[in-house]
Amino acid sequence: MRRGERRSHGGALGKAALEEQPDGGVMEAPPGSRGDSPPAAPGSAAAPGLRRSTESEVYDDGTNTFFWRAHTLTVLFILTCALGYVTLLEETPQDTAYNTKRGIVASILVFLCFGVTQAKDGPFSRPHPAYWRFWLCVSVVYELFLIFILFQTVHDGRQFMKYIDPNLGVALPERDYGGNCLIYDPGNKTDPFHNVWDKLDGFVPAHFLGWYLKTLMIRDWWMCMIISVMFEFLEYSLEHQLPNFSECWWDHWIMDVILCNGFGIYCGMKTLGWLSLKTYKWQGLWNIPTYKGKIKRIAFQFTPYSWVKFEWKPASSLRRWLAVCGIIFVFLLAELNTFYLKFVLWMPPEHYLVLLRLVFFVNVGGVGMREIYDFMDDPKFHKKLGQQAWLVAAITVTEFLIVVKYDPYTLMLSLPFYITQCWILGIILVLTWTIWRFFIRDITLRCKEIRRQQQEHKYEKDKCLSNGDGHSSVPDEQNGNKLRERKL
């Protein structure tokens, strides 16, 4: 039986349910008959009418191996044995701080074991649904940690970070990327381009890789470029609050927007093109006769099971326009939180917690963006926002609230007058375009359509009068059609 992807409100087949479920869950079905619709022929594709026009066609031979089973009893047995070993065979240390840390870590691990085996599945199933369930549970743990930090005093919250890393909890100066902005410094005879080389640190490949992955999440060139340019404007606007926002003009527009961000977006769009043209035909590993085919199949396990091309269409309706604006706003807020959080919690930019947060958002951001798109694109089927998207939004807001509580003075530093003028002008332009596009333009088009219909009606009436019959033949035809329908 084929495990095809869900194509409509009808049933999905087999492991396809792992890829596309309206409520993010996995369909329960007897072994060998997964899904809620009649089985399709092995190796066949879903009917074209059951698939969105932006979805790829998927072929699957329906192999269900040990790798895809939930193993709930196995995980429960291993977890019970581990807890039994700690209880019966291990001597409890007398160090209260150590026991507290280990107890918290053990509690988190038990919750992750429960979530990986029992949580609802999201829209992705590769490399394995358990991988995405794991990041969903990590999202819950991270949100609870943020709420705990939010309810502490500023001093206690910063000192609490010492329990994670004893080197934290100490105020650190921010690096200033501004200063001498000469690309070619004639005063330095040894290395005139030293300013450029100083900016080429580890954050350059991080910028490229970050925007490559963000492009795979958003799947739209225009939205990526708007977010990239908007963030540079935000850095210009907020450099009086955070010193490391102060960069040279060529660092903003050449190194960031054009080279790092632009090249990352370009490579991401090329990858999206390849994924949209790729043939999604899956076979069980043991059904492939050659070793080369088996290795290729293992490598493709880390690619999507199927592909959906995102068509955001922000100008198609006011609802989609507001949704896209909201996505861009939350995206930019999450970007700013990266800098403000490490500023208020006294974490150096190169600390591993900063990197772990970025890795976390890379994994949960793609799922959240897909759930948001499904919710926007098909609200009749996806009646509620996906669980991962909900958590990402909650995490972003909680991070911002921590920044507001821990350092309101920095956030309250007033913007320079010329920057305030620029933002007011931009907001006015956006509001003006919104009112024109979704209100004035629609009213104008509606009036033109009514006027056109009135003119057509008048023309038909004059034509009938000129023929001498005094009435139109159109109503007669409509009445005749209604009589025929009643007879049928």
C-alpha cells in the first residue's frame, strides 16, 4: 500500500499522514492499513484533484520498517530501568546544588522521552517524525525556562545564568563595529585593507548560512529581501541603544545585504528550485537492489518527503496582507531578541548558549512557517494555528518581555529625530497603500462593475425595444432553464 501525502479533506495514506495532518497528529490505523481512505495501488501517485497545485506528486511503495515504529514500550522500559538504577544501585551525593541540577536535567529528559513518543506530529516527517517531536518538546522546555527568568528580579535572573555556566553573570562590553570606516586606509602602510579584514570574523559565514536556511523556511525571494533590508534599517535606528549595531555603511549594505545575505538567499532559492523539480519517489531500503541505490536512499532520507511551494500572495486579500506583515514583524522581533537578550543577560556573542538558540530557531522556524502557511492557505481545513507556530510566537514575545523588564532604560532611549521622521514616513506610506489597495481600489472596481452591468442591462433593454417585442428574451431563457431543471 502506498503511503501518499494528504491532498485534501479526504484521507491520507500511511506515512503520508506523518507529513500532512490537519491537527498535527498521526493517524492511528492497524499495521499494514494505515490511513483513513482506500489503499492506492503500490507505487501510484495521489489523484491530481486531491493535491494542491503547489504540492509535488509523491510515489511511495508503502514500506513500514522498524525505523518508523513508535517504540513506546521500548522507551518506557529503558526509562524505567534507568530510574530504577539511580534509585536502587546509585548512592545519592550529599551536594545539594549538584542534586538540584541533576534532578532538573532528569525531569527534562523524562519529559522529552514522553514527548518524542507521544506528542502529535507536525507537517514534517524527514528524517524522522520523532526528530520534530523532540524539537517541539524542546520548545516547551525553553518557553518554561523563559517564563521562569521573566519572574525573577534582574539581579537574580542574571546570577541564575551562573548555574548554567559559571562564567556568566558578569557584565561584558559590547564590541563596536563602527569607528574607522575607510575601505582603503592610506595611513596604514602595512595593511591598507585592515578595516575589511577586521570585519571578516566568524559571523560572516554565520550570516550566509543563516540566510540560506531562512530562505528555505520562508520560500519567497521578496519576503527574504524585505526582511534583510528592514533589519539593516533597524540596526541604523537602534545603534544608539546597542553599540554593536554601529557598523560602517559598507558593512551594512555590501557585506551584509549584498554578499552574505544576498548570496545566502540566492543559494537558498536555487535549492528551492531543485526541491520543487525533484521527483519524490520513495522505496524501502531493502527493496533497492544496488548498494549505490541504498546509499542514495539513505542520503535522501534527510531531504523532504514531499514539497509545497509557498505562494504568499500578500496583495490578494487584506487578511493575507496583514498575515504577511505580522510574519515579517515577528521575524524581525526574533532577530532583535538575539542581540538584546545577550545584552541584558550578559552573554558574550560567541557563547555556546547564543549558538544553541540559533540552532533551536533553525529547527522550529521551518515547522512554524509551514504551519502558518497552511493556516493561511487553507483555513477551512487547518482550523487552528499549528502547535509549533504557536510556541514560536509565544517564545518570541516572552523573550521581548524579558528584555523590557531587565533593561527598560535602554529601550526607552529616544530615537534621533531624523530616524523618527523616516519611520513615521514609512508607516504612513504603508498605511496609505493598504487603504488604497484594499478599500479605495476595491470600492472603485465595484462601482465600475455595477456601472458596467447597468449599461449592459440598458443595452439589452434598448435592443429588445428596437425589435418591437417590448421585453427581453433573457428572463424567458432563464425561466425555461428553471422549468427544464424541475422536470429533470
